[in-house]
Amino acid sequence: MNLLFGILGCAVALSAAASDPSAEKSVLAAMDAWKKATMSKDGTALEKLLHKDLTYSHSNGRNETKADVMQSVTGGKSTVEAIDFADTTVRVYGKTALVKGKVDIRNNADGKSTTAHLDILHVWVNESKGWQLVGRQATRLVP
């Protein structure tokens, strides 16, 4: 009997992370909208895409709130020239999604272009405003 409950428990846990192609597609569309808004410094779009409780962690250990991100993207001196994702996986758990992958981000600050090679984890939640980024963690990839 315990074995049966164990098997049922595993089945329920696995079904919670089951693939939902339409939800995954919606999350990837939100990721693309975030990318475009960041590169074009579109504060109106970012306002909709970033959750009020956002925690945005950079690979250098710096943590930002939604207000910090809005200021650095729309009013900062640097410009994001390119955001290129690779090896991206999306896992949807109800109204929460985890997006994991590698990303190359090319910035231009004062005419100097640099590229960061990162491993990222984005956490998205689906609430009344649609999919919003609530968490981001980046780690520099080791060459």
C-alpha cells in the first residue's frame, strides 16, 4: 500500500511539471518582449513586464528592484545592443515559470562595447497583467 502511495505521489509531482506548449509559448513571448523592451529602453513595456516584487540579481552580485532596473535600463548611460539566448528551457508550474539558459549580452557604455557570457534563471509569474518577470539570477560562465 505504501508503494502505491509512493508511485501515485511521484506521478502527481511529475504531472505538475508536465509540458504545456501554449504556456511555454506565452512565456517565451514574454521573454522576447522583455528583450526588445530592454534593448529599445521602452519604459512603458518594461513597466508591464516587470513584477512589482522583482528581484534582479546580476552576475557581479548586485541586486536590483523593479525601480532600479527601470532606472538603469531607461535612464542609464549604457545601452544593451544585443541579447542572444541559447540552450533555453522553460518549465511551467501552474502560474509560475522557470526559464533557464545561456545568454550573451552585449552592452555599450561610453562607446565601449563589452559582452557578458552568462547562465541565467528567470522566474515568471502569470497574474492579472499576464506573464511578469519576478526574479532573475545571472552567473558568469567560466571560459
